[in-house]
Amino acid sequence: MSKVQRVALLSNPQSAGSIAELPRIRAFCAEHPHVFHYEVEEAGQVGAAMRSIARIRPALLAINGGKTTVEAALTELARLSPVLPPVAVIADGKVDALRRLLERAA
């Protein structure tokens, strides 16, 4: 039996595509304890989020947010660590896309 790998999910609920899907994403994460879900409401909070995410050393980082959130997350993560985990952007906060990513990471 394979060990379940830690996955980090950074969500920006203010992103237009994410708002409608956020309740489903929260429910999905609650059912999957190996998913570390961190929500920010503005790009200025991404630094603190990425410091928390870097501490858990995820096997995969999924980003649920717009261009500004993605850019801020990647910039901060690169500043924190020379070795980056694989990164995936969840288009419009789609839970099915997150589910597929988790299946591949397992």
C-alpha cells in the first residue's frame, strides 16, 4: 500500500472563478486530511501562506486563484526554497480537477 503524500492547496476565495466552488473545495479538503488547505483573501497574505506551506514540504502544490495569486505564490515559494514541488493551477476552483491531481500524486 502506498503512502499518501501531503498536498498543499492555496485558495484565494476572492478570485472570480473560485467563489462559487469554494464550499465544495472546503468539503473536499475536509474529507481528505492529507490536503493542507490555506485560504488567502488578497495577494498580500500569500507570503504567510507560502511560509506555512513550505513547512509541511508538500509533494504537490495546487493553486486555486487568479494570475496575481499564482504569481505571488510562485515568487514567494522560489524565495523560500531552491527546490520547488510540482505546481498545478486549479482552473476556476474545479473540485474535479483537484481530485484528478490528488489521484496522480498518490
